[in-house]
Amino acid sequence: MEITFELIFMVVTAVVTGIIGAIFKNRVVPARFIPIQNIVIGIIAAFVATYFKLFDNVAVAILVSLATALSVGGAYEATQTKMKG
């Protein structure tokens, strides 16, 4: 498997989303608004990726970034549910 800039971008987006979600949850942003926070992070990441020419198409960048950011939020919630239950 070849490591590409797109793969590195997705990993960085996932890590940043996870860190911001863990820090802000229930402190700054109520837990019910975390998905909205992840969407905002995904959109910002898409524009950053487009600016640095990682993606030629803005729509693809937004789709990939949103999928990554929302997946991280879902994975985090799944681990928390498993630990609580």
C-alpha cells in the first residue's frame, strides 16, 4: 500500500477531529452538538485540502473530509457506549 498525501490528510483530519471532540465535549460544546462540530471541522478541512491542492475537486474534498470527521465522531461514541454498557 502506498502512502499518499490524501491518506495522510485523512489521518490528520481524523486525529484533529478526535482531539477537538474530546476536549470540547461537555465543556464548551454540549454533547448533542458534537456532530455539527464535526461537520464544521470536515468542511474546514476540505477547504484546507483544496487550498493545498490535495484534491482538485472541492465536492470530493468535502465528501472525503465529512466522511472522515463524522466517522471519527461515530467511532468515539461507539467506544464510549461500549465502556458504559
